[in-house]
Amino acid sequence: SRAPLEFVGRVHRQPVFGTDPFTTLDTVEVYQRSEVPPGDRMPLVRTEMLITSWDTLDGLPCSCCFAYDSQFWLRKVYGSPSGILYQEPVLGTSDWHCSSSMVDRAVTYHKVPLHQGKPNPLTL
């Protein structure tokens, strides 16, 4: 398809208090990979809220569903610590950069390190 690529660029994860198994409210943002100037935000296509239950032994998700009553779930996570997972296209490549943070920021092109594509003198 010639349509611009859509990708999950940001997942804001908040633990839901008092749940067994461990459960998170995940706000998932889907972006469009577009030719935007470096540093500009990627176009946001849609936002979905999901409830994810996690296996406490292996850390993998065991179930996931849409959070249809988002106000109910937002009250359950109010004040809980949160983390944000990011996936961003690497400028000038077809690669992706993944990271996590406690700080909210825009989803943009990830800047290529200066040594990208060149031999690293520290490893020669």
C-alpha cells in the first residue's frame, strides 16, 4: 500500500491499584510516519485506552481489552506512578528506536548518532 505507515509511537502505562493479576491502564497513541522536519511532531492518527493484565511470573501480558469506560479507569489510576514507552523512526533510515521514560515528550524522528554508518573508532 502507498498509504503512509502507521505505528505505535507512545504507550503511557499506569498501574491499576488493587488488581490481581497485576493490571495497567495503557494509553496507546498511533502515529503516521510522515516527511516532517526533524524535531517536528509526527501526526497523531488515534488514541486508544486498553486494560492489560500481566503474568507476574514471566512479565508477559496475559490479556488485553479496550477500556470502554475510560473515566472509570482513570479514577482507578489517579496518582499512580507511570512510565512511557516510545518507538520512533530513525531519521534517514527504515530503522526504529525504542526507549522508555518517566518524562512525557513528543514523538518525532529519532536523531541518528554521529557515528551511524561509519566505523566506530573505539571498536577498531
